[in-house]
Amino acid sequence: MKQKILKSIFLFFFASMLSAVASAGEYGTPEEAKAMVKKAVLFAKSNNKDAFLAEVSNPKGKFVDRDLYISVYDFNGVVVAHGVNPKLIGKDVSTLNDVDGKFFIKEILTKAKADGQGTSDYKWPHPATKQYQAKSVYFEVINGLIVSSGYYKY
């Protein structure tokens, strides 16, 4: 039940955010997603934690661009900032899985703890088409937080 509610929340806000973008046909690239994470990490290094989390959670801020945005998790899988879905902040998403049953957040947590950065691939409903589509996320760790941005593969 928890999984279904979390997926519904994700879909609702992603669809809302991307309705205009979908019609324009402009989507973020792997390079842009990685660059956004790097930009967020630099911002975190030069600002205090509260300012960083507030900017990441600002849907009109510097960390939302078309279908790209930053989400930040702690090492327990709790969302501490989210660029497009403030209702997820404070939620434990560590057991969230994709359509194939892959626990991609657990994979992100494991890789982040071991390597400090990485990628994870999973399938997620595209906000514009509602069809499950391959998606990839890039993430880095800073100050005990996992900073991530994902893009849909075409």
C-alpha cells in the first residue's frame, strides 16, 4: 500500500511539472543531469545546509530545468529535499521499487555508501506518456547526503 501511495505521489507531481515540457519535446540529457548534480554539490559546499535544502526544494529555483531536478536523500532513504514534490520531504522511500520489482533506492543507498557516487537504472512511468520507460539517475554524496538527478532514456 505504501509503495502504491508513493508511486501515485511521484506520478502526480511529475505529470504536473512536465506537461508543458512534454509538448515541447525537450528533455534533459545524461550530461545535463550529471552537471546539475555537480552544480548542486558546489552549491552545498558554499552554503549552509538549510540554504542548500531550501534551494533544492524550490520548484522555480536553480535546480529545476525541464524534466531535470535534484532530489536529496539521507543514508536511510528519507527524502530531505525534492525539486518538484515537497510532499515527499520527510518520507522514507528506501523500499520503493520499479515496475520490475527493482529496489532502486536501496541500490542507490548501497552504492552511495560504498563509492560516494554512481548511477542506477530503473523503469519509471514517464510523466507525459504514463508509459514505463527506462530511466537513469546519477548521484553524489556530500556531507552525509545523497544528491541525485535522473533522466529518461530515449
